[in-house]
Amino acid sequence: MSHSQPKLTRFTTSEERENIVGIDLDPADVDHYMDAVRKGLVEAASAADEAVQDNFGLRAEVSIRLSRPVADGDDVKEVVGRHTTEGRLRARKVYIDPEKAPKVD
């Protein structure tokens, strides 16, 4: 059994673009993606456990790339949107036994 590929969309015309006020993203898809981002932040932060300090700030940078194929005559082009955001996250270590936590000078 063969599965047909969905038909590619075309580029919008100037007149069609004038009528577009924004894009709505599926909330469930956004929640799923944000859960993955949260897990990625925690995983990336785990490298900070090598320093002795218990409470610390981390610099964060998250890049987003969204893309989709679009038919352009006989060609297929990829439409890409990108955004990078930077900020700071406050973090603290969590110990199994706080009594055995390293002493910070």
C-alpha cells in the first residue's frame, strides 16, 4: 500500500498576505515543544554541578528554527523562520543529603 504525499502549498500572493494578521500555533504542540525545551534546559544546566557554589546564575540562549516546504512553480523551496532569545536563569543545586553538601567559602 502506498501513501500519497500531501500536496505542497504555494506561496501567498501580495493580496492574500495583506489579509493575514498572524499565525496561531496548536497549543498542545506548543506545550509538547516547551516541555522538551524545559528538559533541555535542565540537562544543559547539569554541567554547572562541577562548581562548588549552590545558588548561581546561568546565561541562556535558545534558538528556534521553523521550516516548511512550499511549491514554487516546478521547484520546491523551504520557507524558514528563525528566532534567538537570550536571558538569565537562576539555579540552585539539589542534594540527596544536604548535610553532605560542599562548604562554600
